Amino acid sequence: MLLGAACWHLATLSLAVTPDNPVKSRYAHLINGHVYPEFTQGWQLFAPEPLHENVVVEARVRTARDSGNPRAGQWVNLTTQDVEAIRHNPVPSHAHQNMLRLAWNFYQNSHSRRDVPFGTRGILFAEYVKRIALQRLEGRLGGERVVAVQVRVTIRPVDPPRWGDRASAQSTRHRTLPWWSVKDRDRREL
């Protein structure tokens, strides 16, 4: 059985990278279902495209007070935390370099401009961003109970080099997401 699974895996990966042929065309739905998104071919490993934008992600929490009146905290720059974690580190964590940026990219590509998710993946990516923010902020609160979290993003374009053929950068964009309520299940395994 293990040998059969290994053969199936190798066959689908091989067919996924071959030029179009009758077998690949006939079984495309099976091949793509197995290969994507886990085994996508990312040539950026060999020839990365430089980032064209600086993305700054900030978050804040709303905490419950004994009086019952919630209090909104100050914005905390999560991107700066990531930069500090890798600065002067000879072998920085890949997760520290990319987790927040990729989480935002996933969120942005899975939601409308009005923050309506595109299907189940959109809901999952919103939860992912919320849990990252909650994980990074909850430890700084001195025991106050978090009842909501909010994220905002500033995207500043990076101007292309003079010799490049890319168009000039657009203007800076800002986006503030709505407050997300925090339940006990959101705190599990943070």
C-alpha cells in the first residue's frame, strides 16, 4: 500500500510538470487535486522577484475591564517586531521573515475590499491573521482579558530603479480592518 501511494505521488508530480499530453489532459482534475497547493512549482527560489511594496502591519486589542467598559489599546507595529527579531541575527528564522507578510497577502487575496471573505479559505486566512496578532499582543497586557483585536496595514510602494522598465510606484495605501471578537477557542495553543 505504501509503495502504491509513493508511485501515485511520483506519477502525479511527474505529470504535473510535463508538457500537455493526453494523459495529463484526461486526469487533470486528479493531478491538480493532489499537487496543488502543497507542491506548487515556485521558481522564485532560484530567481526571486524583489518586493515592490513595504507592508507594515499593526494591531491593537480591546480589553475587558472590571467595570465592564472595554478599553482599546495602542497600535503595536508587528512588522517592526519581525524586523528586530532578525536584525543582527546571522541565521534568522524564515518564519520571522515571512509569516506576517504572507498572512497579510493571503488575507488580501481572499477578501473583497469590504472585507467579505471569498469562501472558506477567506475565513481561515482571517482567523490566521487574528491569531498572529493575538499571539503577539496578548502577552503584553499584564493579565487583562482580550475581547477583540483589530489590524491595520500601510502599504508603501518601493520606487523602481532608474534602469528598470517597471512603471513608477503608486501612492501609499492604508487599510484598517474591522474589530474581530476574541473567543476562548482563539487563545488555544497560542
